[in-house]
Amino acid sequence: MRLKNVKGAKDKIEASKYVMTEEKFNGEKIFEDDKPLYIEVGMGKGTFIYNNALKYPDINFIGIEKYDSVLIRALEKQEQHPLPNLHFFKMDANNIDKYFNHEVDLIYLNFSDPWPKDRHAKRRLTHPNFLKKYDHIFKNKQEIKMKTDNRHLFEYSIKSLTDYGYKIETISLDLYHDDIKENIPTEYEIKFQSKGYPIYQIYVKK
């Protein structure tokens, strides 16, 4: 996917009090309280993470994104209607274990890049290399919730997660045709579902 450049995005992101960057990171906790911490790796424009923070004020949320052109859209939402339990971190997911140390309660992986070619499998966010990084950032129990429209990535992720020791709590092969009690959509999800594509979802624990 080719991302459009947004003029001034980098400067606004670096100056914002709502965004931590790898350069600005000083080892201190982003939130001072001890609420549960949920993170979304690759949050895009932030629709999902913002609406979660709005609905669940007793949980802290951090949206992780490396691209200025989409992170700026999430930042605009936060600056227009600030939520105290929401923050952003501009970083490459490959470095996630350098900035979180046994403090995360749940990870969201929503519509991640499927990296369809086998030679790129190590770049998938459910590859064992990433699962090892998540071991370092989880506090106690390890919980991952994943949504995607890509069947191949979904099937790969089921095997990768279960081989790594995760147990499936819930699974859906067509989220919008199942009896879902609660679902906060992402911007991609809204787009794909409107075209009739099935949305796959899995929730695992370890």
C-alpha cells in the first residue's frame, strides 16, 4: 500500500505531547497510574484505538504506528477531543521489546500487512520472531486479539499462535455473520465489510 505524504505531519507528531517517539523515549512510563495497558500494533488512522479508549476509560491504550501519514490522522482525533487514557508511540514494531518491559496486558493486531510471499513470512506480526518479542512486553497473562480480511494470513496466524502455546478463546471466520456481542471496527474493517468481504477474528491466551 502506497501512503500519501501529509505536509507538516512529521513536525506535528514530534511536537505533540500525545506522541512518544523512539528518539524521545526516556524509559519512563507513559501513564502514571496502574490501569491495565492495551496496545494496538499498527493502528493506522486510529479509529479503533480511539473508540476503545473512549468506551473503556478504566483501561490505558497505546496505538503504535510508524508512518507519519496515518499517525497524524489519529493525532488529529486526539487533539480535537483528548482522552487521558490514550497515547501514541511512533515506532517500528521490530523494536517493540526495546520500549516495553513486562507491562502490557493485551495486544491488538488489526489488519496487519499480510506479507503474502513466503520469503517475507518473518515480517508478519504473528511470526514466532514477533511472538518472542511479545513475551518480553507482556505483564502476566498473554492475550492477543487479531482481525484481518486476509484468509492466508489468518490461517498462518492460527498455526503460528497455537504452535507457540497460545490457546484459542474465540474464533470467527465471518465476524459480521456471527452473533457478536461487541465489536469496535477499524477504518479498514468498515471499508472491507461494506464490500462484502468476510472479516476473520481470533482471540488467544497463553
